[in-house]
Amino acid sequence: MTTKVIKTISTKTTVTSYQSCDSCLARAKFKVTFSFGELDFCFHHFKEHEESLKKTAESISPIGGSHED
């Protein structure tokens, strides 16, 4: 009688890549474009500076899914 030993090695790599806020390490939810370049903001920091960002930014774009994630 022959016994076979089968060894299975399974590796699962999950890579989660996201843009972080330029003020903290949270996931960026808004990309704000200025004449000098771009900044990414999480929901919290965007709301904190929303009034001045809307006055000075050339454009404000949501990043990815729901901005409240």
C-alpha cells in the first residue's frame, strides 16, 4: 500500500491601496485642485476647511465611493 502525502500551501495576499489625507493618515475622500497643485483630504479635514477650500480651489472632486465611509 502506498501512501501519498500532499502538502498544500496557500497564500493569500490582499493589497489595500488608497490615497491618504494630506493632513492625517485617514483615507482621502476629496481631491482639491489649486493653481499650485493638488491636496487630498479626509472627510473630517475637508469639512473643517470646506469654506476656505471652496473659495480658493479650482476644483473639488470626490475620491472613490461614499464620502462618509
